[in-house]
Amino acid sequence: MKFFQLIPSGTTIEFVAHKWRYIAISLVAIAISLGAMIYNHVTTGSFLNFGIDFAGGSQIRLALDPEQDPGIDAVRSKLEELGYQGSSAVVVPDQEHEIMIRVKEVVSFDDAALEKCQHAVQEVPSPHQEAPAKLLHFNHPDGGSKLFLKYDAEPEYRVIERLINEAGCEGHADRGFGGEHEFPVEFALIGMGAKLQVQLDEAYGAGTVSEIVHSETVGAKVGGQLKEDAAKAMLYAIGFIFLYVMIRFDLRFAPGGIVALAHDAFLMIGAFALTGKEFNLQTVAAVLTIVGYSINDTIVVFDRIRERVALHRDVPIDRTTNAALNDTLSRTFLTAGTTLLVILATYFMGSGAIKDFAFALIIGMVVGTYSSLYIATPVFLWINERFYAGRGHLQWVETTEREGTGTLLGAEGGTESGEPDALAVKAGTDGGPEDEASKKTRRRRRRPSPGEG
């Protein structure tokens, strides 16, 4: 088993003695993260580089003809020339002739064009009457890919399609679903992917875009709802973990675990603010994954602290806690190290969303391991000292036994006379092996009395 002991036995690192140094490091990292978010908001209008999941817009992946590929710089210039403000275009990793374009627009027309299209179809011919069919209702849901119209008589659908296309809203018209005396029309709008394909083909020659590999559109309202739901998911996760730690251990342990989780989540988000990487639903999944992993690591540390405190109650709790942290070092680094190897392999060999997901996990693993040692434990010690007057572990009381003397541990809230209650345990006065007198006393207590069988 020595082969698996990464940290040599007897290693003593002063975690608790230098706690303020590491807390200061965390505060500086949090300040840098907050500064990066503020800088991003001032320069780009957003704290993070939100993906279309949260910000809304269209993301289109196009495959270009290798012989007609104009290059990524030319595509970016063309997008600016066409009026796509705030757009971006990048080459897809490991795919030399595929580009990923992101634009804020979710439909292929603006509000002015929409109003023009509505006026163009106020009256259209009807195949069953001489009088034209009159428009009763015209609706375009925010960010939707269809127009919904309703007439007082059955209209000519091909005429509607031609008039709307001429007005600037490209797409196809068809009969909608309605009652017996209703005449609805559904107009399916051409997507942003198809529009960009046409525009790039016109700019660089027919066939420049050989295929629309993927096209995704999210409306601004949907993006806002997803952002709100993601924030709620993280808050609920942290809240229920707080309850679990409070019930499973003690209220004095729970705040340290929650502070460590908030610390980890904020620094992960700060890493995305600093690097400018896209923050999307996959990133939220990574944050929640690290929240679960980090609290697991913290609980292992807390469990060891509680175990050592129960065995060495006469030793100052700072020393006992520091010894417990050293006891868990080997397990912590073995677990975190092996997990990190897999994540690093995923990061260097993956691409796209998988690479960003692995990046978030790498940051989370590092700060999660750090916070279990340097953040959660100091908070526990502070809570213990501040709100429990140093009674974070059961206190020792000096008593004199009938045969020999020994130091007994009275449970917190024991009798005023100093007599230990049922939870009292025997231990050495220095937190280590019992002295000879204590051993003799224990043997005498276990010897049956004359009246026992």
C-alpha cells in the first residue's frame, strides 16, 4: 500500500497557520474576476461572452468549397459590410474549410421590412368570390420563424407568398390550422443560415457555400429565460447542499462548505470572463458538476476533522484541524490528480463545445481542491470560535477517579459537576497514546466487580 501513498507519512504542512495568506490570494483572484466582468460590460455591454443560449441570436456552421474558400478574414469583412453588427466568424477546429458564424439576428428581415410585408398583403384575391380576401390578423412572435395571418375569406396562397417575398420577407406560404369559418395562413420564413448562404454565394461566386452543416436560432426572450433558469439551478444546488451538510454534520460546518462552493463557482465564471470563452448551457453544466465534486472533497476533509477532534479533544482545535488536513492530502491529490488527467486529455484532444466544457472542469478541479483545504476549513474555525465560544469540539474536564487519575472528556452541555455523560470517552492527555496511568485506570474500570458473575 505504500505505493499509493502519494504524501509521505508524517508530513506536516501548516495550512491553518497560514490561512490568512491563502484567503488573501482568493480575495485577489475574486477581485480580478470581478474586474474582468466589469471591463467586459463596459467594452462589450455584457459581463460574459454569452452564447446564443443566453444572449439570443443565430449560430450557423457553413462548409465552404475548398477551391472557392475566401478565407476567414474576408468572411468577417463581408459580414460587417452586410450590416451584421457584433457578428463573429471563426474556423471550426480540425475542419479547415468550415466556419462558424454567430449573428444577433434571429430572422432574415428587420422591423421595417416586416411592416412593409404586412401592408403588402392587406387584400389578396380569393378563388371563391369576386371580392378580395381582407387581412384580419397579422402576427410575428418575437424571435419566431413564422408569420401567422388570418383572412375573412380563403385567399390565394401563392399570391400571398409572392407579395411577401417581394416586400422583403423571404419564405413560403401555406394554409394554417383553424376552424370551419377561419382562413389562417402560415408563412415559413427563410432561416438565417439560408440567407447567409445566398449572401456569401453572391459575394464570392455561386457554390462558395457547399453546405449548411448546422443552424441554430434562439430568441431574446428564450435566452433570457434560460439565463434565469441557469442562475436558479445553481442557487438551488448550493442551498440544498447547505441543508445536507448542516444535517449530516453540524451547523458550524455548513457555512464553510457553502463559502467554498460559492468561491469555486465564482472563480470558474471569472476564468470565462478573463479568457473571453463562450459561456453557455454546457458551462452551467460544468459549474454544477464541480459544485458536486467540490462538496464531496470538502465533506471528506470535514469528516476527518470531526474524527480527529473526537479522538484528541485536549489538543487545541487549530492543531487538530491542521493534522486532519495533512491526513487527507494523499487521498485528495490522488483523487483530484487522476480525475484531472482525464479532463486534460479531453481538453487537448477535444474540440468545440467539448473543449470549453473540459476547460471549465479543469479550472473547477483546481479551485475546488484548493478551497477544500484553504477556504472551507478557516471558515469552520472562525464559526466555531465566533459563535460557539471555542466549543467546536467537546471540552475536557478534569476529574478524579476512584482508582487512579485520568482526564475525561465531557460532552458539550454536560453536567456542571464535571461528571462526563454517556458520550464521555477516554484519551491521552496529549492527543496521542494514553499514558501508563490512564491504561491502568482503564483496565481497572473494565475488571468485573465481586458482585458480577
